[in-house]
Amino acid sequence: MACDRSNAGNENKDLVTTFAPNLNPNTMATNRTFTMIKPDATGAGHTGKIIDRVISNGFTIKAMKWTQLSLADAQAFYAVHSERPFYGELTEYMSSGPIVAAILEKDNAVADFRELIGATNPAEAKPGTIRADFAESIAANAVHGSDSDDNAAMEGSFYFSQRELA
């Protein structure tokens, strides 16, 4: 199953409707986002601390699973980056150990979660953000957070079926 973000317009309204059934597809923000706790953070034993940080910042977990991506799964999920020079390293890293995938809910979820996780480069992340506290490097930056409502819907649907959402 590919996570193709190339048609992130009207073609994805069905995904948005599945992911956020109470969302008007023409609105700017939803109340759900997608995250992954990456292999560096799960391997370092930070999973519980990160989940606690997420919950204590007002997010509700609507779906969550501990899993490990195969290389093919990682390549499908990150297909949008297949032409980028970091694609091979990224997909190998993301299939190198367990991840925790989750769908989170809160008003203005995408923007609020991106603020909570901080800048991609942990050296530039504000103190108290997840990446400032738990990331090892730009590549091993502890967590993924969707960058838009459409991507949150697509990324969430890569990992979760409708029946898995609480």
C-alpha cells in the first residue's frame, strides 16, 4: 500500500472523510494528526516519555500500534521522497527497528503537534520540545508529525483501518 501524496487534492477527500468523518473537506484544519515514534526513540527507551508528553499536552490517542516496517513498507510510505538523495538512508533507517504509529486528536492537531515536536534539527528545536529532549540528530529525530491535514489523513490510513480508530 503506497502513501502517495502526489494527488493531495480532491482525490484524497475520501481519505479525509474516512480519517476525520466530521470534517468538512473544505475547512483549513482538522482535529486529528498522525505521528510515528521512530526507531531511534523506541530503541533508546523513550516511547513512554514521548507518549506521556503527547497526552499531557492535550492530545487524545485515537489509534496506536507498535510495529516494525519492512524495507518495502518504508519505501511505500516515503514514496513521495523517492527521488530525493536521502531516500535510501531514510527507508533503511525507518525499517531498522520498531516504531509506534498513532493517530492523535486535539483542536488544531497538525499545527499544535508540530509545535510540540519542534524543528527537524534537534539543535534548532526549542527547549522542551520532543525533538530537543529526545532526538539524536536530524536523521534520527525521534518523531514524525504530519505537515498537513491531507498528509495526516493519508499517513494515518497507511497504518490504520477505519475500524481501528477509537
